[in-house]
Amino acid sequence: MSPPEIRPEYLESSPYIDSDSPEVRAFTDRALEGIQNASPSEKAIRLFDAVRDDIRYNPFSIGTTPPEYRASYVAKQPSAYCVPKAILLTAALRAAGIPAAVGFADVKNHLNSPKLADLMGTDLFIYHGYVALWLDGRMIKVTPAFNTELCERFGVKQLIFDGKNDALFHEFDTRNHRHMEYVNDRGWFADPPIDTLLGDFERLYPKLMQASREGAASGDKQFGAAR
């Protein structure tokens, strides 16, 4: 079976994957400092690590408006959840000349915290964000969501990208408890369907979305950076 085709738009700037913006260019340049002449694989690893660890994972930081999902916006935030982080990594990869697209999957988190489970009303996360990128003619799927510090604190296996193989959520944690279950892959996109995503979030997670709006208005850091 032939690998998925690399489309020209996987290297182009777009409304949400604004890879030519000054903010994304600056983020990419910082991440690649000292390895500008490295191979595409080495650059992809460095960019994955930068998005994974420099922007902390915050599942309560659910953006409720489309502008919050532009890579140029995400690049300036101290924390974000999986979708914005995937968008930023996609943009940074394109800025470095590496074809990339934003992917989405529905997953079940068997280690969901009671507070987040109450706000969501379910253990099903729709539109979990990942990145599809192409190296040496092969498509690889990675998710830069959980930062290393968070993994160590909660006993979750760190995701390490080696430039050759997929780096997706582990099925079990470090204590062999069921962790993440992929139940549906929605495919990948040159530019993410944010209006559709937000509409589905409002229908499925109304309590979480309202809490995010209220937290942003009050400056509650748990619910993300000030909008």
C-alpha cells in the first residue's frame, strides 16, 4: 500500500497554520538554534520536543473562539491543550520546510481526573489533535501534547519522537493501568476545521466550554492564559 500523498498545501501557510507569521518563525528559529544545517529528521525531533515541553499541557485551557487556534497565537502561550499544540507543531514544521498536516482522532482517557470528567460529562475526547508529517517519503503521526514534567508527575509514559516512528499516546501508563484508547481517526487536514470543532465541543462539552469562558474572563490560570 502506497503512503498517503504529500499535497502542496502541506508546506504552505494557511489561516490557522500560519507558518509564515513572525510568531511562528521566531518559535521555529529558537527551537532550531544551532542545528540550522541538520537533517529534516533532526529538525522534526527538535521541533516536537519544543512544542511538547515549552508549552505545558492544560486540558482546561479550551479555546472558545477561532483566533485562539491560530499557530501565531499559540506560539505566545505558556500552556495549551492537544489541538493548539498540534497546530503549532504543524506550522513550525512547515516553516522548517517539512510537510505536515493536523490530524484528529477520538480517544478515551481511562485515567481522566474526576474534575475534568465532571466538566466533560464523558471520558470520550473528540478531536484529539495530532500531527501527520512526512520524512523520507513516509508519513509519521506524532502528538506533542503531554509535557515531560506532567508525565513524570502523573506516572504517564513520556512520548519520545525518534524521527522514524509514530509517537502517539501509550495504551498503558507506567503502572500498567489502561491509559489512552484510540477509537476513531478523523484523518488529517491542510487547515483544521475549527468552526466545526468548536460547534461539536459546544454540543458535547457545554459545561467545560462555559467553565473555560468564565475562567478566561476572571483570569483563572487553570483555564489557560488570558485571551
